[in-house]
Amino acid sequence: MCASYKENINVSPIIQESERESECNNSIKTSKYNFFTFLPLNLFEQFQRIANAYFLFLLILQLIPQVSSLSWFTTVVPLVLVLAVSGVKDAIDDFNRHKSDNHVNNRPVQVLINGRLKDDKWMNIQVGDIIKLENNNFVTFDSCFYYRETNLKVKQALTVTAELGENLQKLTDFDGEVKCEAPNNKLDKFTGTLTLCGEKFALDNEKMLLRGCTIRNTEWCFGLVIYAGPDTKLMQNCGKTTFKRTSIDRLMNVLVLVIFAFLALMCFILAIGNGIWERDKGYYFQVYLPWAVGVNSAAYSGFLMFWSYVIILNTVVPISLYVSVEIIRLGNSFYIDWDRKMYYPLNDTPAQARTTTLNEELGQIKYIFSDKTGTLTQNIMAFNKCSINGKSYGDVYDMAGQRTEITEVEKVDFSYNQLADPKFVFYDHSLVEAVKLDDAATHGFFRLLSLCHTVMPEEKKEGNLVYQAQSPDEGALVTAARNFGFVFRARTPETITVVEMGETKVYELLAILDFNNVRKRMSVIVRSPEGDLTLYCKGADTIVYELLDSSCGSLKEETMEHLNEFAGEGLRTLVVAYKNLQEGYFQEWHKRHHEASTALDGREEKLSELYEEVEKDLMLLGATAIEDKLQDGVPQTIETLTKAHIKIWVLTGDKQETAVNIGYSCNMLHDDMKDVFIIEGNTSEEVLEELR
């Protein structure tokens, strides 16, 4: 296989077609066989079944005249039938893979050649090409993109390339060098640099479009091919197509081995009996029953008779077992397709068994490992409650100070806000009053929510804002800030535009400190129109609380009480905080940040150290609480699975109280359970000790 990867990629679109290396391209191959390799490879795979290998061995024995007692075709016919049925099935599956590969490899794409856009096929794309992609196009390769008008997700082009626009002359004159990591299967990580005019620019996963993605909500974009063909991250994750065995297949192999051992034992006993008889009696009957040609002893006669008995008793090993099982599998797969209880009428989607072995694998399930968000829950987040400067908002109280049901209260009227989301619902009027009274803490809280995120806005009509968020949590928080008067309006790689209480303000976006599973928080550093430098941070309470300034002691306790209350109701919580930065310190930090972000070795470690340095001594603002409702039928489904003695594990990043509450809501935990306990160990030894 030819590798399409180049460590250094020189970007110079003025190339001739003859200069493109035809042997290194973007074609992919997911099929296992071709015309010449199908027969040997498929037979090799099929003879890994013990019964098939046994009958091949039996056929070889039947070709030896000294031991053969049956005609060879009595074994060949059923063996060929079994191999043919399985071979035809495998050939059809692989033919479909070939069709899919050809369809993908021959998709059209526009590539910049000789300073002009030329129509070409996916298979001919090479590393270093510049490609134009349009709305709803599939991404044909892993690419660092030059320019894009608007984004569905947070994929930002470098400013130096964004200025090129769709000017083909500027793209033609662009000349630089990309250095990047070797091909790998890590979908969430990419490390590289673009060198242009002696200056380095950092390339990371936010600058990458991966093969298999679809361009949405943008007219067009240009991309530079970084990885092509088998080196793309999608293909690196595919792995090699292998011959899979189900648990039933493995069980049948074991059963056939046991049967074969029993057969060998019978034949061995019979062969010993034959040798004894030939030694004691048969020697005197050679006039009537002469030994075969070449047999000159009773022991040798018994040895040959052993193999003769193997042939005679071959029906003990059931070669038809595999055919019967295949027919049963095929029939059961049709029953799955026809199952009315597995039909989803809303989307007109019936169950579909894509493999005939699905039913037997379903019957072997002992454990289910499930994500919570989007799997058990609807993944539709709604801003429910919040805590700002030690005061909780979201609950509604009557004149006597008693909490009342929100269904009995009129929801907040946001009609005064021209840019409010009409779908947003909130019932606590006191929060609106705090915003209208210019409460500094409340304004700071919603200002943070409108700035600290990775959401992209779409405004096809004036005032009709639609937010596209990678995380539904962020979408819910930004929507809440929007309705309470802090409207996130627009984003560029360097700026964030927010309409604050009717006044448009443009904040300079200086740095984004990304969220990951280790940090469990994200931060942004912005410069306000007044010139103030501020770091805004939001994340898990266990993490952010360790970064707070010592002066927040009493506020931390009040907010923690609210967090525990929110978590007890099954709400998803986040803590928000901020920090004012000095100009001199930030300039020095920003310089080190640029050096770390353009390093090819140890980039993540260096950036993590810088993030830890600046994200400390934060001032607490409050906390948010978001509701994510369970999907319909989840409690009943989990209850049914539990009755089938299937063990269920659910992964969640929520607070412990939230996780326990969700556990009871979806019937994973119930009051009849005994010895429900919580393990809080951080190492395997600690966990083992707690289990003991």
C-alpha cells in the first residue's frame, strides 16, 4: 500500500496534472477479496471451522486405497455444498463492499489545478491538493481548511487563510508549509503547524475537517489535503475486515472436537480389537481372508483399520449441522425484520437485521454499558434553575413563602426583548427583576454565559437567531442568557458580538482554553470594548472550587448548598467564575501560549501547564442547573432488562447526587434494593478495599 502521508506538506497550488503522483491517491478499499484471492482466502477462512477441516481430512483419507472403504464423492458432495453456500454468502457481502468502495471513490470533487478549479474524482485526490467543498458535500479527506463563510460546528479557519476568501488568484499565490503528526486514529486530536512568511501558526483539531463529515449551513469552503485514503482518521479507525465467529460458532467447534475425540476413541478401540484378532485368529485364515498388499503384521493391519473405521463412522460428525444453523439464522433474521414491537412508527423505521448472526448474539448479552446523555435522556436541555451571588433562582413561592408548583404560576413574559427565543420558558419573575435593576452580579453571570462557549449563531432573517452547539448544555445556557438580555449575536475567529440589554458590544476573543475530560472546564479570555481583560470560566464544581480565590469562602458554602439541592432534583450543574487580568501579565502569558500552541512535541502538556497557571484565584459568580428529561419508556425498558438478569452500567459525568437521582428515576435503583453503596476510591487498590 502506498502511504499518502507526508511529514512536510508544501502548499503551492500552481501545479501541473502531470506533476501529481498518480500512485499515491485518496482511494479506499474495505473489501476483503478480489477475483483472484476470493477462492483461496475464503476457503482458508471456512476451513477454520473444525467440521470443515475434518471432512477435508476425511476426503484425503478416502483417496488412499489401503484405508478407503467408501467412495470419495460421498464426502465431496456434502462438503462442496456447505462450502458453496457459505462462499456465495461471503461473495455477495464482499460484492456489496466493492460497490460501496467504487461509489465513494468515484464521487466528484473540485480541485485547484493550474490556478483553476477542475472536476475530479475522490480517488485522484492527493496530499497537498486544495479542494473546494460546497454545502451538503461530504468531506473527502482529512483537511486543514483555508476559509469558510459560516459554521455549523466550531471549525474555525486561521485568520491568515480566512482572508483569502474564494479568490482563486490569492489561493494560487498562497505558498506555505504544513508540518503535522503521523497518521493515527485519534479523532479528537491533531497537532500541526503552518509556516508562512517565516511565521508559525498553530493547527489543531478545531482547524480540521475529517473524512466522513458533511458540510452544513455554509455555502462553500476550501481545504488543504493533509491525510488521504487509508491514512485518514476514519479509515485508521476502520480496522481490517476479519472473519468473525459468534459464540454459537465457537460452541459448535467445541462440540465437534468432543465428537471427533469420541470417534477417535471408538476407532482406536476397534483398531486394537482388529489387531488382536488378526494376531490370534486372522493369521490362520489368510487363505480365506488374505491381508492387503503391503500388510505384513497384525499391528500394521490395526493401524490401517483405524483410518478405515474413521471413514466408515464419519457420519458421527454432523457436517449438516452448519447448514441447519445457517438456515435457522436466516429465518430468525426475517422474524426480527417482521417484529411489529420493534417498529418505530414516528420515523417509519422497522428493525433491520444486517447480519444473520444477530439473533444468537442478542441471546448471549450479559452486560450493557450505556452512556446517559442522549441515550437514556432526550439530550434536549432546558435551563431550569441557577444560583447567582448566593441567591437561588428558579423556584416559585407564594405570599406565605411556601414553594408552589410552577404549573400554577404564569410564565415570564420576554416580549420586551426583541431577540428573545419564544420557545424559552421560565417561571421565576425575580430573576428578570434583578436583571432589569442592573444588578452587577446578575449581569456578570449572564455576560459570562454569553461569552464562554463554542456555540455558532445562524441568522438567516433579521432577529431570527438559531444557535448551533456541539453540546446541548451550551446551547441551553446561551439561550438563557439571550432571553435575559445578553444576546450572543455573532462570532469571528477574533471577536464575539453580544447585545447587552439592547446595546451592541464587540468583545475581542484573545484565547480559548478548551474543555476536555481531564480539565472538566473551559475558559475564554476576552477584552471588553472598554479595554478590560477578563477570564471567564465554567466547569464542574469539584474542579472549579479548587481554583477559587480564598475570599469566596462564604459564597462557596451558599452556592454548594444550592448545587446539592439542584443535583438532588436530577439537574445537571456547572459552576461559573471569572478573573480580571493585568495587561502586562497577559501579554507575557500570551507569548508563551503561542509558543506552546505551535510546538509539535508535547503541545498538550505545555498548554495544560499554561492553563493551570492562569486559571487560579477565580472569583465565584454562581452555578447553573439544566434539566435533561429521560426518553420515553426508559424506566420500563431497564426494568425488563433487569428481569432478564442483564447487568447495566451507565456512564455519566454528573454529580454523585444527580447520578443517584437519575438511577432511581430510570429504575436502575429502587427502594427494595439492599446494600446500595457508593464507592469513592481513586485507585484500583482503594476500590478493591471498599468492595471488601
